[in-house]
Amino acid sequence: MKRKVLCIALSLLMCMMVTLPTFADGFAETPPERAPIAASFGLKNVTGSTYKMWTRISNPSGVSVTATLVLYSASYTQIAAIGTTSSNTIINFSKNVTLPSGTYHLRLSYTVNGITHTFEKPYTI
């Protein structure tokens, strides 16, 4: 009798081990899909003392991206800024600025799925 009860209990346990993980998967909360974003940005001389601050963001999943490109002086005084919100797969924006010689910092910040990423490059003109 004890042997029979033990066999039934082990059988039930094995059945539960096989079926319960499948049920649990159906209830698992799946995290939001992450967007593989690639971004490039820079400061390019157009002519004389005119420079173009530019960015290109590759957004293959088409999620909403909010991006801002800001140019600062050496003492981090804001000189120029440009930004956009888009869900396009390629996001380009730029702005021309007139700059005297000196040291500058160009900062790109973009937000995807509530997470902000910030990158900065120094420039000497």
C-alpha cells in the first residue's frame, strides 16, 4: 500500500514538473523589445567660420526616439541646440552655426523606451 501511494505521488509530481512550466510561460511578463539604435554625430566645417552640427540615427525597429543635439562652449555655455521626436527608421537633423576659433563640446542625447543615452565629443577649431 505504501509503495502504491509513493508511486502515485511520484507520478503526480513528474506530471506537474512537465506541465506547470508551460503554464507559467503563458503568464510570464515579457519585457518591451529593445531597439538596436545606432547614432553618429559631429561638427563639420561648411565654409569659413560656418559649421554644421549634424546627427544620423538608425532606428530599425521604428520605435519613437526623442533626440537632442547641443553645442556648448569650453565652459559649457549652450551655443546652439536642435532636436526632434520621430519613429522613422533613419533620423537626420542638422543646423548651421557660425563659430570663432576655440574649444567646443557637442552632446547628443536620445531617449528610447524611457531610457536616455548621452554621448559627447570635444572639438577644437
